[in-house]
Amino acid sequence: MKKDLFGICPYTTAQKILSGKWTLLILYHLSVRTMRFNELQRSLPDMTPATLSKQLHMMEENGLIIRKAYNQIPPKVEYSLSELGQEFLPVLSALETWANYYIDYLQSNK
């Protein structure tokens, strides 16, 4: 029987939390500023609204983002990084640095 290492092994835990195809891009956009659903949708035009909704729900459940609904008409909902999501910013920055290095590697090996 295979034991689930989520919550035990840091790599398994990180992989599961960041497994959504769009998680890193959503985290990046929300690291710049708080955004509404349609703003995120415009920033990620290749993602369907259903996928964005599912991804945001998963990220909220995982504690990475905060969903704030305002009691008004028309409804207004904003998404921002939670404290836990903000703790990920140095990792996001390190990924950007590494990815830029890799892009240079790819271009120099053409």
C-alpha cells in the first residue's frame, strides 16, 4: 500500500499544492496586485472561466489566496495573496531567476 506523503514530505506537499497548470501564473499576477475575476481572466486569456474558477477555489482551499466578497450590487469579489501566499514570493522570484537562466541556456544551444 502506497502511503500519501502530503503534509509529511515537503516536496510531495509542494508538488500537490502547486500542481494546477495555472497556479504559478495566478500567484504571479496576484503578487503584483489584488485582482477581480475578470481581470485575472483577461491576464490569462488561454484559460477558460471554469478552469479559472476551479483553480481559484483550489488555491483558496490550500490557503494561498484570499477571496473577499463585497455585499453590494452588482456583486464584487477580489482575490489577493494570503499571508501564506506572500511567503511564496521569494520562491516565485527564484523560479523567475532560474527560468531566465534556462531561457538563456536554450537560446545559446540552438
